[in-house]
Amino acid sequence: MTDAQGAPDLRLAAPDPGSPGPRRLPPDRSQAILEATKQVGAILKRAGHKFALAGSVAVYAHGGTGTLQHDTDFCVLPEDAEAVAGSLREAGLTVRVPPEDWLVKTVCLDQDVDIIFELAHQPVTVDLLARAEELSVDSVHMPVLSATDLLVSLSTAFSEHHCDFGAVLPVARSLREKVDWREVRRRCGDEPMPAAFLYLLERLNVIDPEPEQ
């Protein structure tokens, strides 16, 4: 359906008046997160925004662990954040601006959705989105951060205040064949936390040791 100017109607589908009641979320939380991801991904696609799926749902799309976390994450360019928020509002979603200045938040089908324009303390770039892969997310195709970019973002997010290697270790195990580990090492530099994580992966035989120079 289009409006008088020919723009697509991006509103979420309303329940069928003849249906027995309002649509209910699947009892499984992971499936509920996937449903919200598909809805928001479809809105962004139809509006023509550049974006890429990130976080645990991106890991799932790459064939990683099926255990999803608390929300779903989408990366957008900083300069597109306002337009993306407008498209979400057009679709009937409420957009909230939190104290953090690197994302906006919305809720879709009772699930939290983060629209991120800074990833691991670096602005989302055109190059990052260009490296995204078109993958199926529970039967809906959308751009997904590359496996290498996912591991870089997870590794560079480690700090003295947040250093949960146990949460990222299963991701590294499940995606190791798709990751360019030389590139991960190059981009993580000599930061101590990512270096410690990569050393742990070597000791656990998840990845090969770095070749000697």
C-alpha cells in the first residue's frame, strides 16, 4: 500500500478483525526476539535505510549459538539515526532516546530493540555496513555484520569494568571458520583485554597461534 506521494505504508499490520483475539508472542523468548527482529528489519528495508543486524541475533544468523540475549541490535550510520527513528515512529513504534549518546531504543512485539550508531566506541561507518552479508534471519533476508566485524566489536568492547570472556567464547567457537583472525588481531591492536581473549582462544585450541614474525 502507498500514500498519495507513492511512499510505502510502513505501519505494522493490524490484527484481522475476524481473528479470535490479539496476536500473542511465541512462548519461546528466542523466537519472540526473532519476530521483533524481522519486523524492524522489514521496516528498515522498506524505508531504504542502510543498516546491519548486530549482536546475538547476528551470531544466530551466521549459524552460531541459538541462545539469544535480551534484545536485538541494528547498526545504522550516525547521520541516518534521526531518519531511522522517523521511519520507526511512522510504523507505529515508540522511539526513546536514552542517556547514552550512541543509540536510540524502541520496543517491538514487547521486545527491546537497540538502534546503534556507535559500535565498540567507534562510529558505524559506510565501510562497516558495506561488509555486511545478506543472510536469512528466520526466513527474512537482511544485511548482517560480517563474522569478523562481530568478533572485533565483541573483543574491543572488553574493559576493566566488563570482561566476560565466557559470554564471547561460545561465539568465537561457533563462528571461528568464518572469521579472519589475522584481521581481528590487526584491528584489536595491542589492547590488553582483546589480547588476553585471543591468547585464551589459542590455549583452548579454538584458533591457531599467531605466526611468528
